Amino acid sequence: MLVKFPIALLAVSSGAMAYKNNCQGSTNSPEVAECYVGIGNIDASATYSYNQEFSHKSCYIKYATNDGNVAHPVSGQKIKDVASSIVANCGHHKGSYGTENCDGCHVTVNYRKSI
């Protein structure tokens, strides 16, 4: 019984490290149509690494990691799915959701001043 306890505790504590999804961001909201253009520019068949940006006008879309310059490759389809989920499910169409390929890997959708 003593052997099972540390293993169970390890399993519980490792789950707490996963990226915490949120619907937070700028006080302004991006234009939804501009977000869908940005999402459409992501190549679903490609593989991307950290710090890839797919922004379009007022809609900032980025795949990033929280652990420096580690690549953590992820499929374009996963980035598209996560970004679409943020736009569809967050009340002001902005937030950050984990991509599940590493604890700090995430896609962010947010407002940015149009360029």
C-alpha cells in the first residue's frame, strides 16, 4: 500500500502542470471575421514550432511555449482547432488554450491594433 501512494500522488501532481486554459486578454476584442482569416492562413498539413504567428489585422494568433527556445512541434491542424475553439467559446473571442503537446504549449488569440 505504501508503494501505491507515492505513485498516485505523482500522477495527481503532474496533472496540475498542464496549461490552464483561459478566456482573458486585452480590454479590446478582435474582429471575429479577421480571426477566421488568420485561422484560415494556418496550413493544417504543416508542422509548426514555438513562436509561430498567424495574425490578421486586429486578430493576434500565436502558438507559443512557456519554456524558452524548445521547439515543441505541433500540427497546423491542432493550432487551427485550438484557435477556432477560443474564438467560438470565449465570450470576447480571445484567450489562451493549451495544445497538449507540452505543459506550457498554447495558442493565444487576442486583440492587437490593426496594422
